[in-house]
Amino acid sequence: MTRDEAIQRIQTTCQTISLEMMKIHPATRALGDEAVQAVILKAAHQLTVELEIIKKQVIRLQHRDDSTEL
């Protein structure tokens, strides 16, 4: 796997995870237990933050100039 292929795979996977994460919020409302809802929403938020870190790092790597010329 090349670097570009790895970047593309990570980006595609992050997009898939993001789309699946969006399904958690509406489903959580239907649980009917505020304490459980709060824990789930907090955990979902933390997962989203971590996913954004991955996405930003890949974007940073993608735009980095690998040339050695000054």
C-alpha cells in the first residue's frame, strides 16, 4: 500500500465512522433514561473528537511538502 492509498483508506474509513456516529444521537433519545443518554452522548462526543484528530493529522500529512529543496 502506498502512502496515498493509506491516506485515502483512512479518510474513507473516517467518513464511514462519522456517518455511523450520526445515527447514535437520534437513537439515544429513544432510550428514555437520561442518565444513560448523558453517558452515551458524552462518549460519542469523545469518539468524535478523537476521530477529528485522526482526520486532521492525515490532512496535515497529505499537505506536507516532502521535498528537501529550500
